[in-house]
Amino acid sequence: MNIKPNPDGISLAIVKIWPDHLFTEVIESTVIFTACSVNYLAKAMAMCQSALDHHPDIALVILLVDKKRPITLLDRRVRVLWAEDLGFPDYLQCAFKYNIIELNTALKPFAALKLLEDYKKVIYLDPDVCVFSPLTSVLSSLDEHSTVFTPHALSPYLGPGRPSDQDLLRFGCFNLGFFAAKDSIDAKMLLTWWHHQCLDNCFYEPQLGLGVDQKWIDLAPAFFDGVHILKDPGLNVAFWNLHERRLNNSSTGWLVNDVTPLCFVHFSSFVEADRDIVADKQTRHAPGTRPDFSEVGDVYRQYLDSAKKSVSVDNMNYGYAQFDNNLSISPSLRRFYAIYKEGRFKDCSDPFMATGPVYIFAGVNNLLSFKPAVVAHANFKVTSSYSREQRIIATAFRWMLRLLGPDRYFILLRYLAHYSSILNQTDLLKR
């Protein structure tokens, strides 16, 4: 596959068939890549520009997980690879059964494997990452190890607030906004195993122990050799580890805890409009209590402002959110499709067709949606805004406890924990 910007700055993929190399240029030793849909393209470009400021000789690739459309990238140093050209197996089927977050994460290990055909070292960074200094510890770790991962935190959480130690048990020990791999047998074995898990089970279903691509890597140190857990406090700084890390801008650059160079910050749940807010998805740091994080956020805002001027997309809508008649695909339909994909829909090559069996199935079973789907995952901050609904549900459960008694009520709740995932509701739809 050859990917080039045209003279007008329009980045389009010129499709060839695998296993051609990704790029016809001279093979470079290291590539940094990210994955996003077009709505995050400016953030991805900001990440790339921050990385290029410290690694001008490293290749930068954005994997665009969306339907192809014209885009303008003024920075010729960044290459674009469209996901539909990646050779990902059952791509359309996965684009239908997964929501936008799940699909983006599902492609990461496969993309890393493909990039290792052309590069000796592959580094993944989420699109909402900003690089503040060279990735020295990452690159040196890859000299000695096959794969590199970073924990969410390096010390326990103390006192009230979220996230907590228990939250890490739900979301995973390692944060997969970063990982790195080198061209080795051990790395390819891990990436291949991870890819197959993501191909089938890259769902966000915490009640099933699934956290998209992330939770799987909890198993990697036990299953594979060459896995290195890099405990560098300058890596992957984010709201989930600010309890143990303070930032300051010294004469030699940004430091963590006055000692370690700040390498990159993961601005997950970043509130661009308010510099005092650390992140939406946390309760440990009230607005205005972390001026050090606000200052690095100001640096990130400068990159975002520059990136927005270098990117243009005519249509920002996610291409896999609707059937081909523009009717929205509901989250429930995606899950029921996943249940029946290998059965009744096995021969359906394009589930997005409004004349196809999936659409007919959705109509018969009241699964068609006439409004845009809600994709955001419920979290410990979002759920607190549903106090009225929670009171109603609590009243209903209080009556169930009285009717069933404590023993049968306990058994019912155990079953509901299982049945709360649509993936376990295989007996719900009979038609």
C-alpha cells in the first residue's frame, strides 16, 4: 500500500493488496502511530506534531477508523492509513458489531503487526496524547525487550475519590493509550493473540470482565516472554496517576516530582474550554487544585490550536453510525448482531445495507433507532447525574427484596449481573 499526500495537501489512500509494504519509501527504523475516527483527527494531528518536535526523524502514521472521504492535512510529515485498507478480517462486520470506541481499539494490535512489516520498532500513542520530551526510556526498553506497557498508576490510591484501586480492577492494570513493540517473535506472538481477542471480544462490558482492548493485556506478562512493564513516572501522566505525580517546568524542561523528565501526558477526558478542570472522569482533584496540570494543559491547547488549522474534513460524522439509508444503528442492535453474527447473519457481507437481513431483523425485533445513538460509556461521574432514576430503581428492588426474601433476592441479583449484558441475552429474541 502506498500512501502519499497529493500536491494540494489532500491525503488519500492509494489502495493495493497486502502483503505489499505500507510505504514505498526507504524503510525507517521506528514509527509512532495512533488510531482515531475523523472527529478526532485534529487531536491526532496535535499528538503527531508534538512527537515530531522531539523526534523529527521518526515516521508518524494516523490510522483513520472511518469511511473514506477527502481530508486535508497541511503537515506533509504525517501519513494517513485508512482502516478499510488495512486488511483487517471481517472489517465491515466488526464495524457494525462494535461502537466507535470499540472499533478504534480493536484495530490497534493488527495495525501494529502490519507496521512491523516495515519498521523495527512500533510505538502506539492515543490521539489525545501530547509529547513533552524524547521517548528515550521507551526506545531503550525496546532494545532489551519485545513489548513495553505502562501501568495506570505506580502506587495505591488513598482516601476517598475516584479512580480507586477497585477501579483499576475493572478497567485494567495497564493503560493502553500507549504500548510499544519491536520486530521479534515474542512481540508478534503477543500481538497476534491480542488481535484475535480484539477481533472477537473488544467490547466494553465491565460486568463480563471486558474493557475493549485494554483488559486483555493484564494477562500478557503471564502468557508471553519479553513483556516489560516500564515504571517511568514521566510516561502516560494522566488524571489516573496525578495522586503520585507533581509537574513543574524547570530550566531543563518539564519534570515529574522534580526528578524525572516529563515524556508525555495523556489528556484523557480533557476539558478544553476550562483550564482549571483536570478531567471529567475523576473526582480526586477539584477544579483549580492542580495548577501544574493546568499549565501542561495550556501547552496542549497550543498544539490543538495549531492542529485545527492544519486539518480539514468536509464531513465529521462517523461513517459507521448509520445504515446506508441514514437510519441510526442502535447500541442494542450492535450487541444482538454480535450474538447472531456467526449464525443467522453468517452470509451477510454488508450488514449496513438497508435491504439486508440485519435491517429486516432489526425492524421485526423493534431494534431500529430514529435518533443518533449514544456512544459514551457510563462512568462513575456520569452515573451520579441519574439520581432520580436511581431512586426509582431502588424502590423497585426494595419491593423485590420483600417479595422474594433475602436468599432468592441474592440469587436474582447474581443472575442479573450476568444478564445485564446483551451479549448474554441469547434467549431474549425468538424471531
